[in-house]
Amino acid sequence: MTLEVELPESLPEAEPADADGPDTAEHDDEPRRRPRRRGRRRRRSPWVTIPVSVFVGLLAIVVLTPLTVGLRIWYQARQDERPRSDAIVVLGAAQYNGVPSPTLKWRLQHALDLYRQGVAPAIVTVGGKAPGDNFTEAGSGREWLIAKGGVPAAKVVAVPVGRDTLESMKAVGKEFDRRHWSSAVIVTDPWHGLRSKKMAEDSGIKAAASPTRSGPSVQTRDTQFHYIVRETGGYLSYVLLGKSVKTPSETIKRIHIDPSTTATPSGP
């Protein structure tokens, strides 16, 4: 006879106790539970960040402001605004002993075309005279419009004041007030349109601009860039300082040439 004896299952071996005790075991596990530290950035002092931020902001203003104004000048130069107005204002340019220079003739011819198209019932010529001149720019322009353009004398008003745009536009504003006029289409070079409109509006005139498309200011891309840069400075000078830059040399200085040898615009 065989006896079967059921032996008890062997107990699992107990893990040997750590010689250092439970406190040490917890200490060993701590590094595994603690998150790994990331490198911390050094906090910059406000004495550094504030001046740098101010400098960057000023630099952005110095760069972006002229660019914005230049783009506005470029855009305005490409507009031909012809709303029905009280008068057409022709800004002055050089004259030679009573004879309008080619630049002034281009402006006068353009104003004459606008007048004939019914844009306004009157034309205002503007501009004083240089030292030593016997005739004003406004007077020379008025005589040309009457004699060559056939405009009735009562429809052409001369404002013989000003050696720069601001001075002339203030005088035009007073003339408009006297006649109870309020709106005008300004005839000048393309790049001069934005600044002229701003000065006219500040003189109480609701202004639009219809520029000429002839003359030295539109001959080449180099001259166009030159005029845009110049007008950007002129516009900022007026807006920030209330001053007007001098008129470009080719439209104010007395050029000692014979006007009959220079190409003139088509028309009467």
C-alpha cells in the first residue's frame, strides 16, 4: 500500500531587509520620482529690456513712417481726381519776363483742359515772383490763359503771393473765403499732389488733385524716385514742423534759356 502525503507549498523567499533600513530605501527611490530639472533662462533685468524695447520701437517709427508717406505720395501721384468744384487752382512755376516756363505751360494747359470739360467755372493762378523779376507767376499764368487759352478774364483769378506752396495756399484759402468758395481741383506735378492737398485742406479748402503728366518730374525712374524722396521729406516737414520746403529748382529758379527753343504742350 502506498501512502500519498501532501506537502505544504513552499513559501516565497522573503526579500532580505536593507541593511540601511526603510528610511534609506525611501531616500534611494526619491531621485526616480523627482522630475528632471530643465535649464532655467536667466531673467533679463528691466533696466535692459525697457531701453531695448524703446529703441526698437523708435527705429520702427523712423523706418516705417517715411516708407508709409512715400507710398502715399506714389499712390496719390497716380490719381486723377476731377470732381465738380468751385475753381481749378494752378500752382506756380517759373516764368521768363512774363512768359510761362514749359513747366508752367504744362500746368496751365492741363487746367485749361479741365475748365473746358466743365470741372470748374473758374481758374485760379498762384505764385509770386523771384527777386529781380518784373512779373509774377500768377500774373503770367493768368495772361496766358486769357490770351492763348481764350478764357474770359472774369473767370481767371490771380493770387500773386508766395514763394513756396504753403505761403501760396494760405493766400488761396483767404481768396476762397472772400469769394465764398469751398472746393478746388489742384493742378501741379504728380508727386506734389499729396502735400498740396494737405495744405489746401488745412487752409479750409476741400481739395482734389489732377496732376500733369509732363515735365522733368516724370521723365525717368531716377527723377521719379528723387521727387518721391524729396516730397516725403517735404510732407513730414509740414506735418511735424508746420514748415514748407522750397519749390524744386526747375520750377522756381530763373533758368536763362530761350523758352521758344523748348518744347511746349499742345493746345492754343
